Amino acid sequence: MPAAIADLRAGLANNLRTIPGLRVYELLPDTLSPPSAVISLDRVAYDSTMARGADEITFLVTLVVGRSDDRTAQTRLDTYLAGSGAQSVKTAIEADVTLGGAAMTCRVEEARNIATVDSLLLVDFSVTVYA
């Protein structure tokens, strides 16, 4: 039976909490303190395998970095965007692809929508989960 969305979100949050210094929000916060990761649901594709065997759920993990100055913010963002390393979002999420047993597997597909909003630098990571 497919997993509950809340369990998948909690698994993503637990994996992201392994990144030193990163604040993780499982729900959309009213306010946040960077550096932070905000997990939100992007889409649900039902019945990716026959007879309700699995759903394909896509989450967005929006990473937010403060911009005290452009160079420092970009350098910090680059460490989160790296494909590997202690600060890598991809590495942290994929360290346990079952998300604590809630999913069959998951994969960080891409980073996109890099933007500046007020004094913040943001990027969205698209995470596909099969559960």
C-alpha cells in the first residue's frame, strides 16, 4: 500500500537534517531563518505500477541562503548544489533512498529556479519518490 505523504516528507526532512547548520521545515513556514530547506509537495502521479502498487510523488525542496553579500551567498549555495559532499542536498537525501522505510526509492532529479528574492538566494531541488 502506498505510503502517507506525511511519512515521506518526514523521511526527507530527517535525511536533510544530516547537513550541518541547515534548518529544515516540513511544512511551509510563516517565517524562516536561512540557511533553510523547505519541503513542499509538487505533484502526485497515482498508479505508477499496476493495481495500486506504487505512486510517483514529486517534492520540491527549496533551499534558502541569506545574501549578506553576493559572493558568500553563491559560494554557500554551490556547496548545497554539489553532487557529493557533507553539504550536498543530493547526497543527504539519497543517503537513505527509502526515507526511513516509507518509500521504495527516491532520487534528486534536478536543481532549478535559482533566484534572488529580497535578501535571499533560493534554488528548488526536485525529488521524485516512489512509494
